[in-house]
Amino acid sequence: MAVYKIAVTTGDRLCSGTWDYVYVTLIGTEGQSERTLLDNWGPDLGRGSSGCYSVEAPKPLGELLLLRVEKDPVFKLPEDEWFCTKTVVTTPNGENLLFPCHRWVSRGGDLELRGGPARKIFEDTLPVLLEHRKKELERTNYVAAHWQDDDFYGFQFLNGVNPNMIQLCSQIPPNFQVTDAMVKPFLQEGTSLEKEMKNGNIFFCDYKTLDGIQTKVYDGEQLVVATGFCLLYMNPENKLTPIAIQLLQQPAKENNLFLPSDTETDWLLAKMFIKNADSIHHQSINHLLNTHFVVHGCALATLRNLPLIHPLYKLLIPHFPPNAPHKHVGTR
């Protein structure tokens, strides 16, 4: 009997932990271990925690290739995702192997992690590793196959760089031309826009901050940036989907409202314009203005006005460029 020690680390971000059952299986060149439940006395896999577990195999597994992770529900509780940071496996002969994860683990299917040093594809010759690479590529081809789907579009909003743009909608803005009759075909049967707003299932993105932004001239024409709204619906399947798009802020004859029932090309272009506006908002406001420009002021104040021995200088200087030209003029 070969015993492997496994140290599992859970991320410290909000809701990283899980109450679900998590199982691991070690796969090596000489076989695989038993499917083992990660279970110690007391709570396991809590936010920011680390736990050590034992995994048994009938015999030594040879070179460890993969770590399979599976998650099953506790009773009939709803989905409880788990953010796994890393797993370190100690073999019976004392060798430590790191299996990095840094991702959310959901129920259904299994997640297989590679361990050991980095390798290029031509360095993998074992069939099990070649099959693992093939599965990874197939998961990436899912995006290529579904990027036009409305539910995947909503998924990108929630999991992109700018999810805070999504607001709960309790009342349609007066300059948003959407009506109940327009979106009723895209809601659950027997309900209405007003009912869904009361139930907290309607959300929207408002890009009024970009209204009036100066754009470049291309081929003699001023480029247009979408500055309007995207209305989103959390459907009974718990999927966030777009149900109406208005590209500009002010209602006008040329400012049409786009719906999922429009032609495939029109609806796709409307979604792309909104996604482009979302990217511009993130890069120009959240990233440049609220990050770089704010930090630049702190950096200049630190380098110009704080002596090297000042506590704040010691605290902040590791976060600023070490070779930035500066001159200390203050004595505080």
C-alpha cells in the first residue's frame, strides 16, 4: 500500500469555500489511486484555508501525471462553487509535486490538473497526457462554438473585467425606449417586465458616462461609440441573457431598439457595439482614470515629498518603479 499526502489550498476571495463533497484521484504512469473524499475532522475547504489529506493506492503510482478533482453536492443544496488555488502532493519517497489550479470548480464532470515542470507539447509522449491536452483544446473550442449565444454573452458580462456595470433594474430609465410588449416574448411565460423587476430578475448596463466622448475620424467619418443601454434578464434557468439593446442615450428616429427577435446580423452587431462600449468604459475609466492616474499622484507625492526613512515611504515604495527619476524636496 502506497500513501500520498495531499495539501489543498482554498482561495481567500469571497465565497471561495464550499460545503460540497470534493474527491481527488491521483493518476500516474503505473496506475491510479482510489477516488478519495477530502474529509478531516471539522469543516473542510473553507475560505482561505489549507488542509492535509491522505490518498492511498494499491501500489506506488510511478511518475505522477494528473490530479483529478470531482465535486458532488451535499444532499440537494444548490450549486456551491469552490475556488481551488493549488494542491501539493508528497509522494511516499518524499518528492513534492505542485498542481496549480487557480480556478472555480463546479459540480458535474471532472477537472484534471497537470503537475511538475512546464512542458511543450512535443515533449509529451504518453497517451494519457496527449488525451489531456486534447480535452483542454476541446473546452476552448466551446467558446468558438457558442460566442454568439445570448446566455454566453451574459456569462461574459458576469465573468469579464467590468461586472460592476451591471445594475439591478427596478425602473426603466425614461430615455430607454423599451416596453413590456417588446420584451414579453423573451420572458418566462405568464409574467411581465414589471413583475420580473419586482422579483429582482431584471438588470441593465448604462453607458451614459461615454456620452459625448470625442472619437477619431476614419475615412472622413466620425466613429460612433455606443453610449446607451443593455437590458438583461435572469431567466428561470439562472442564466443572464440580453433582451433589449439601445445604442444611444437619447431617443431618436435613427436610434433603434434592438431585440433578440431581430435579424441575426442586427442583433449580433448590437451586442458587439455594447461589448465594445463596455471595453472602452473599463479601459478609459476603471483602468486608466481610477487606477493609473490615481496611483501616479500617490507615486509623485511619495517620491518628491517623503524622506527615505518615512514610514509611508517604506510602505509605498515597493509598489512604485524603483528607477523612476525623482528629487526629494520635502523634509516631512
